[in-house]
Amino acid sequence: MQRNRYFSTYTLMLLFCSPFPALAANTWRYHQESDRLNNQAYSVTLSPMPRRDLYDGLKLEIVCRDNALQVAIDADSLIASQGSKFELEYQIDKQAPVTIQMRTFPDSKRRGYTNDEAKHLIDAILTGQDAIFIRVKTMIREVLSGSIPLQDAAKPIQQVLSDCGMSAPTNADKASAYNLTDFEREFNQLTPAQQQQVLGQLKKIIKDVK
């Protein structure tokens, strides 16, 4: 009887204590760091990890360093050799998937980054309601995947944007913003026949404008 009482007490203690670290690890977190090389401060927002029983160990990092934005991905598995390009595909909720190019850091085969696509990717994340699904094609032709929840992402991401002197896009910005990067990304997703059709229409538009 006494043994059962001790067992029950121990079980209750585990149930009471264990959820809190799990909950903390399952949220987007903002904090400030200091670069060990130059002692300069920078800010970063870390994503929660995807469910390990369903996906690979992938984590997104949104960084403001030297007033410049960067999005990095951290994986438990090898992605590519140091300083190598690789593709990352992301899908926000049920929107169409988008493929961007990233590069591994010079000192890591498991971490990659993008500077050029950082703001566009961050803006896309801020439009999401449910999750961002990511796929990474590795050097050995494997695919790492993960689904990261977005429910509490807005505030810590906006803190990083604020540190870089930027703000989240407004509804008007989202409706009207369209640039050459957007065009190139969408153009590259078309079939060769569709690309020729678009180029023909653009050629006509440019002639009419001149």
C-alpha cells in the first residue's frame, strides 16, 4: 500500500512538472545574443521544433545583425558541404509552395541561411495562420521536412523587425507589393511553354509603353 502511495506521488510530480519545459520549447522565442568574435549584440527569434515523431529536426532562426535581416535554418542532419547552395521549399498554410535558394554557413554542414530572401520569407510567415511547412533537399538527395506552427510567431518576429528598423507589412502592402524578385520566383515555377507565353506578353507591354 505504501509502495503504491509513493508511486502515485511520484507520478503526480512528473505530470505536474514536465509540461512546462515542453510548452516553453513549443513556442517562438525572441532573445538577444552577443557575437563572440566581435562582441556585438544581435537579436534572434527561434521557431519551435516540428514534432519529432512526424518530422525531421528543423528549426528556423530570424536574425537582425548589423541592421540586416537574415533567415537561417538549423537541422539535425547534414544538408550540404560548407558554403554550398541548396534549395528550401516552404508552404504557408494552403498557399502555393515557394522554392528559394539558401547557402550553408562556411563552418557548418547542418545550418544554412539566406539574406536576399529574408524579408520576403518573413513577410510570408507573418501572413500565415496555421503553419509553415518546409522541405530541404540535401547533398545525398534526401529530403528533410517539418511543419512549424505559426500561432504565436507574430510578436517575436516583429521584435526582430523592429530591431532592424523595419515593420511588418500592412494589409495594403500585402495587396500591392510586387517586385522583380517576386516575378522571378513565380516565373521560374512556370513550364517552358508558359514562360514563353509570359515573355511574349511582356514584350508587347514594353513596346506599348515606349
